[in-house]
Amino acid sequence: MQSPRLLLLMMLVLLAMLSLPAAAQEQLRCLSRAEQRAAIASGEAIPLATARQMLRQRMGGELVRARLCHESGRLIYRLTVLARDGKVRQVSIDATNGTVIGGL
């Protein structure tokens, strides 16, 4: 039979693992369509077409999905792209200026 300490440790590790996805979702909150329109209209975010153009210049490919989200206190576009090499990639673009910040 296992010791109570080992069992307790295993339970704590399991609880920590289960809470990780929730913590990640707290950092990333995607906007509704109405919130997206308001952010673009107020100048908080560039239009998706502009972000798409920046992406095309950097890597090409076909845009599969786009979301405008708050992440770590800033607005970003989270883009799912089918690249020219046939691989699906997640790309993050700063929604205030169009700079690619991750995923290439």
C-alpha cells in the first residue's frame, strides 16, 4: 500500500495540472464581434485586413481563423494560418501596430 504522503503529493500534482488550462484561459480573453468592432472603431486595434496584409508579407499562406483577444494586458490577433508548406500555424500579431509577435 502507498504511503499517505505519496498519495497526497500525487493528488496535489493532479490538481495543479488540472488548473493550468484555466490559468491560461484567464490570460487570453477573446472579444465578441461587437467588442471587436468597437475596438477597431476607437482606434485601439487595427482592422483585421491590415493584420492579414502584414502576415501575408511575412509568410504568405491562407488565413483559416482569426480572433481578437486580450492577452497579458494588450490586444492581439490570434491567427490560424495554413502555410505554403501545408503546415497549420498559430501566429500572434500585435493588434495595435500589426507587428508579428509570435508563431512564425
